[in-house]
Amino acid sequence: TRVVSVTCGFEFLGFRYFAGKDGTLRKEVRRQSVQRFRDRVRELTPRLQDQSQPKAHKATPRRLGRNRRLREMIQRLNRYLVGWHAYYQQVWTHAKYYRPFDEFVRRRFRMAVTGRVRIGWWMTRLTNPVLTDLGLHSLMTLNERSRQEPWQPLARKS
């Protein structure tokens, strides 16, 4: 334990507390917690290995939705995203704070489906609305819902 000044900032329980420009106490997600988030998403979305690469014409939302491996991956990923957001939702943020997190999750999910990293057909076939239709949650959407109606449970897609 140590005594610190709020003006210098300090880290506690996954948050970084600091004094805002107006002198109020603010908090943000700690850098180490962001790295842990990225590592956990990497664990939950392993790249496609030792399998043939999917063809573009076969990567339709309907076919991907029937894939058991992808359904299980989306369920595990959604469970983690909802829990992570529930813990860090009190962070002082602007509206687009969660965008880089969402971009990272979607990029990793596309890699898990195709096994590829760079830009290709999967960017036009596996767009954000398609991933949402498959059931993948977005942290920005979760944040908007929690700000508007915190008492409403998250609707599940079946």
C-alpha cells in the first residue's frame, strides 16, 4: 500500500484513476487490463489451422450460422464480452471508446473463420452486419444499451 496524489494518477482493480482537466476524479481501463482483454480474445478465437481455406462463395451467413465450431466460439466470445463490459461500463468514456475493442474482436473472428490476416474477400463477405446477424455482440452496442436502459436484460438470439 502506498499514498499517492490523485493528480499523478494511480491504478487499482483494473482501472486507472486520475484527475480530469476540471479537477474531478476520472477512471479509465488500465493498460494491462486492455492487454489482458486482447490476450483473452486471442484465446477464444484461435486461427483456422490444418484445414482447407473456405471459398468465398461458401462463406454465406446461413452456412456460417450452421457451423457448430463458430456458434460455440460466438457463445464463448459473447459471454466474455458481456462480462467484461459489465465490469468496465462505469469508465468515463466518449461515445466511440469501444470502437478499437470491437474492431479487434471482429478482426480476430474473421481470422478464426478464414485463417487469413490481411484484407481479402472475407472483408466484403463477413461485414459487421453479417457478424451481428451471426450473433456476435458489439461493445459499442452493449454500451449504448446500458446507458439508455440499464434495467433491461440483453436480448438473446436463438
